[in-house]
Amino acid sequence: MPDLAAFFASGHAADLVLAVLAIEAVILLRAGRPAIDVALLLLPGACMMLGLRAALVGSSWPWIALPLAASFPVHLADVVRRGRWK
């Protein structure tokens, strides 16, 4: 059985999720979605994964907080762009 503790501690779990997000971006772009829509849709999740990866590998707190903080305004931009802000 693989050592899952080492898999997570190395940050590779977050890398795997980032790779899936990149594949999803390619699929959405090839399906004809505008690049700005794809970016605003996936970037908040990618930012959170970068923060998670920083936390898993023991980075200092600014490297964890910065991508987590950046995910919120990008998420708000996505909500506003979709017209779901009421």
C-alpha cells in the first residue's frame, strides 16, 4: 500500500489537484468557453490548492495566506461576471 502520509506531506496531493484543474481548463477551452470565463472559474480553486500545498510542505505563513487571500477576490469577480450578484 502506498504511503499516503508521505504523498500528502510532500505536497503531491495538491499537485495532483492542480494537474486535474489544468486538464479541466484545456477541456473547457477546447469546448469553446471564453478564456476569461475559464480563468475566473478555475483560478480560485487553483489559488486554494497553492495555499494548501504551501501548508503541507511547511512554508511560512505568508506563503499560505497569500494564495488563500487571492482566491476570494477572483471568486467575487467570477460571481459578478456571471451576474449572480444580487
